[in-house]
Amino acid sequence: GFFEMLPITTHYNNITYDLAVTSNYAWITSWAGGLRRIPLDSLSSENATWSPVPLPEDHQLDLLTCDETIFDDSLNVIAGFFLNPRDPGNGGNHNHKAFSVITYGDTVWTGTANGINRGILGENGCVDWMHYSFQYHNLSGNFVVDLGLQVWNGHRVIWAATMNANSPGEQRGVSFTTDDGDTWRTTLLGERVYNVSAFDSLVFVCSGSGLWKTIVHHPDDPLVWARYQPMVEHTEFYNQEILTNEVYTAVVDDRSYFPNKTLWVGTPDGLARLKNSDEITWDIFRVETDQNKVFAYPNPFSPSVDNVIDGNGYIRFSAGAQAIDKANISVYNFAMEKVLSRLYDRNIDGGELKWNGKDNSGYLVANGVYFVHLE
């Protein structure tokens, strides 16, 4: 059968955010481009084409495209259906704006701007969809930016990063189901969640306030979350740290290349690696700087925007090739008046050589040019 749709020919708002692969198809979510798929056996052909996949309209609780009775007899088109990712005020549907997707077996889950959709693939590629939303199924919010799959001890849990969309009462947080969508529960309400991932019994939630972890042995167990402390790498010669609370993604790497299961964490301030989940010894990877130069960065620096962690923003100092164990930091304003004097001790301070833009009294200094003397 066929369906009617609004042609999406623009690059604007048509960016791909997520991808998943089943045995027969690759699936992508492209916001205004919706949910699309391509047969894997066609990828070698120069005529391979991504095809749009119809999702339920905002008001629909399901869309059963494997049911032949939903098609118009004369045109073989889904009766009364129009795929349109415009806003509802312009005749469209938020549920046709696809953002996230996961797959397993014959099942596809996709998150949109109007909830979560579970699809069961039938013969000839048809999909029967169930549509879950804040209004009817207890999601914390309808804007679903990520989905995660956990399979452990014979149980399957679908995790979702759910944000408030445009209905009163929606909240940011995590929504999850332990019975394939029949019921939904919420946790970490109020958190701006970017990503949810799972490995065996471990569940990781990446949020604006940091990286959270819980252990789920049974779906009925109460969830107890712990948040990782800021990530710092200590070596013989230097300290390096992630200067942000925000964490965008986390994944467990169980390749035999590593002696232990390794946790990789992506942030706006670099990549962090934990080689053993039972320890807190981090390796940090950031863009390399010129180790032979002495400089401050970012420059110019705004403490409300740059390298903000636990409410304070920081400017880093590079002392060149020499390793710094201790340093006297003196900061002067443009009139050469000293506004800050403090001792940095690598073994006590724990982090990098940096300044939070505050004076000796703990107040943010005024906008302007400042001179820093490191001794």
C-alpha cells in the first residue's frame, strides 16, 4: 500500500540525529525528514533510496499498516492519513518529527516530538505502530531525544530521555518501561537528559548535571542513582580535568582489547575513559595544545559561559613544557592593582592550573583586561 505525505525537499531541519540497523533495514531519524529506512541488500546499488516510514498522527494511539482494511479500496492509500512534520497549527504532527531510534529483532522504537512509537515489522516490510505519550501513558514529557535498550536476567527495559514539549505538566527526566510499553514509569525528574545507555545490569544517564549510574538486577527493584564526581586525570607530571558538568554520551566498551570493561564518556570539554568501572582513575583526551607556549585559554573568557562546573567558570593556564607542582598565581587589573593572589598546589588542588574569574573576596571581577603572573 501507499500513503500521502508532504514532500520534504529542504535541508533545513532535515538533519539525521540517530541510526539503527535490523537484519533487513537501516533506519534513520531526520527530524523534519521523519523516520526513514533503506533495505540493506540495496546499498550496493547506485539507485538505493531512503524511504519515509509513516508514524501515527498526534491523536492516534496506533497505526496498523499491516492491516489491509486501513487502505482505501480504489487507491490502495491509507485512508485519512497524511504524513506531515509541520507544527499542528499548520496542519502537521509533532509525532512525524523523528529524533531517536533503536531496534532489535522484529521491533523498532522511535522517539519523536510527540512521544514514543513501538513498531512490529510484518511481512513485506509493513509496520504496526503503538504510540505512547505524556497525555495517555505517563511519559515525563513528549520530546524524546534518546532511547536505550537494556537486556539483563531475562528482562528487557526500554529507557528514554524525555523532555517537556508544549503541554502543561510535562517535565524533563527519564521514562522507562519494563513490559514493552504497557506501562511507563519515570525517574530523575528535572534532569536535562541527553543520552541513556545500558550494559548488563548497569544503566548510565548523561545529563546537564553530570553522569548518573544505577544498577538494575530486576525491573521491580527501586532505582537508586549515584552521580560521578568531576573527572580528573592525575599523572606524574600534570593534572587534567573535564571542566563541565554536562555529559552528552556514555558507553561501555567490552572489547577484549582492554583487560577490563571500559567506560567512555563524551562531554563538551573532551573525552574521558574509565578503564575499570570499580575505580575512579580517568584518562582524559582533549585537543592538543602547543606544549612549548605559555598562554591562557579560552581568551577572551566569560566565567558564566566558559568551562562552567558546579556554578563556576574557569580559564586555563598553560605553563609550557615544564611540569608545575606549585605556583603562585597573581592577577592584576588594567590599573595594575592586584585583585587575586593564591597558591596552586597540584597535589592539594587536584585539578588544573586555572582561575575562576573571582578576586580575593570571592566576587567576580569587572569586565576588562587582566594580567596574570605565574611564579
